[in-house]
Amino acid sequence: MCGEKMEDKNKKIIYLTIIALFFALSVSMVALKTTKVANQEETSREAVETALNILNEENQLNTLISKKEIENNFINLVYENENGTYKSYFINAKNGEQMNPMDIIIPEKTKEYEAKMLQLLELKYPKFVTEALTKEDVIKAYQIRDNDLFIYYSNVTTTPAMNEKFTLKINYNEIKEYLNFPVTTSLEYENENGFQYDKNKKAIALTFDDGPNGKMTERLIKVFQENKMHATFFMVGSRMESSPSILLDVLNAGNEIGGHSYNHKNLVRLTKEEIKEDERKTKEIYKKITGKELTLLRPPYGNVNETMKQNMDFVFVNWNIDTEDWRYKNKDHVYDSIINTVEDGDIILMHDLYESTIEAVEKLLPELYSRGFQVVTISELANLKGVNLENKKVYRQIKEAH
């Protein structure tokens, strides 16, 4: 009996010893694992710090303008070079290795991201600039910010040439589903838009008389859209009546329409009653098609007299640069007559009747943009210059209000 008790006691001791050994081994393994993880984290921090130090050393002559760490994912650095261009880096926050900027995009979403970037470029810049910014040799620097991805472009060659810094701001609302890191979004944002004009820049108005004229007018609408510019079309009432869809196309593209009498008669030769009837018919047609009031008039031949002023409810808009496109029908003449003389606040006369005029405008708009001119409607020009357009007054230029 005593032997059996002794045997049970020995078994119990062996069992407890095994449990103790197992527990000790487990604790040792946890401690070893914790030490290993700590060592790995320390190694990772050292690798990242080494990578950052190397980059700072490489860019010692440049200015670090931005350093952004996205959780434990990556670190983004942006340097401004001595020549005013930018360079960016993405560093893996776990191992210090340099990443490709496209690594921040979900691989299967790359095409959608690139399409969105192109869409926003086209919203901000004229076609000729967008084409230059999307060439393969263009260098892009990416800056991760709180609410948006900001891109700096360098090595950009435009035709015509421009001395300008090109950038693009992409709000995270536009690309959040393409990114492989978490972002903060806000519904209160506005995309950069090339039609948002600046009061501090030069502005002029290109105007077109005698239309609408079918394909010619439609072609002008397109070229103005592509260049992020607007125009004012002074239309003949009888032509409006026969081309209602073009009026809507002109307005929907952000352009402006003024009257040019009902059938292009010289209004100074008409009686008071005939003048009033001409205005009534033209305004009635315009309102029936567009639902809007017609407020501007380009008097045929630029002729205005006191009878017109007293009896017509219009702002009279003439011009100070006449291209005489109707006389020469030569695109180079039209182009030269503008580019060699144009100044801030000018109003320029053309006609949307001639292919040579449209060809001149296609060449002209990029050149005007490259020289810092905004091409806008008469009303936009007045707004930019702080001028309140007054009824019965004649305008040939619209300069800064003092």
C-alpha cells in the first residue's frame, strides 16, 4: 500500500515538473519572440532613418518643403531644387526602401486613376498644355497633403512656349477608391477649373458678328472650350430664328450672346418706331429660344446715334481693334492684327462667317494664353475690371474702374 502511494506521489511530482518546464519554455519563447520583434522594429527604424539621411545628403543643396508620414505605410518627401523645380520620394516605412510613386495606387485601379488625372488636367488647362503635360519625358513630383495629392510638373515643353510652373491638385474625394492608404475626405472642395478667371491677370474680349453660321460657329465653340476661354457672339435676329440649337450650344459652353439687329440694317437710318420694332423682334426671338433677356447690342457698322440711345434698352458694345477679316479673308492678317497690338481691356471685332477667321483663332488662342491673356465675354471682362455695364452707354474698351 505504501509502495502505491509513493508511486502516485512520484507521478505527481513528474507531472508538475513537466508543466513547470513547459511554462518556462513558453515564457522563454514569448520573450525571445518579443525581443526578435523589438529588434526587427529597431532595425526597420534604423533602415528608414538611414534612407532619410541619405536622401537629405543627396539633396543638401535643395530645400525640403514637405515630409509626410502615412501611418506605418510610407514617408513622402518633396524637395524644391535650386532651379525652381521639384523632386519627390516615397520611402517604405517598414524597411527604408525607396518606393515607386505608383505604389500608392491599387494596382488594378491604375488605369482608372490615370483617366481621372487626365480628366482633371483637361479641366484646368488648355488642350495644348495638357498634351505637353502628358508626354513621357515630363517629370512629376508628388506631394501627399492632408486633403489632396499635389503634383508638380517639370521638363515641360509647350508650343507656344511658356515660362510657367505647372501643377495639379487632386482632391482625395476624386481618387480615394484608387489609393492603397487611408485618407481624410471632405465634401467641401472645388476642382481647379480653367474657366475660373483672375482679376489680377490681363483680360480681353473676342467678339464675332453676323452669325450664327452653322459649322463655323460650332467650330469656334469647340476651339474656345479647348483653350479654356469664352467669347461674345453678336447675332442677327433672323439668323437666330433659323438656328436655335446653335444659340443653346453657345450659351451651354459658357459663352455670351448679344444682338446685332434683326436683319443687319443700319439702325441710325431708321425711324424711332422702326428702331423699337427691330429691338422687340430680336429680343422676342432670343427669349423664346433661350428663356433669357438680351441685354447687349453690337450696332451694325458700329453706328449709334441719340435716337437709338433714347429709344433702345441695350448696352451698346463696339470695339477698339478691327481685324477686317471680312475684307482680307486671310488668317495671318487676322492673327497679326491682334497679336501685334492687343492690350489689357481690348474688345476685338471678328465674324464667325469665314474659315480664315476660325483658322486664325485656332492659332491665336494658345498664343494669347502663353502671353498671360484671359479671353472672356464682354460681361466677364466688365466684372474682372470692376465695371458696371450701363444701358444706353457705348463701350469700345473695358479698362480697370478707378
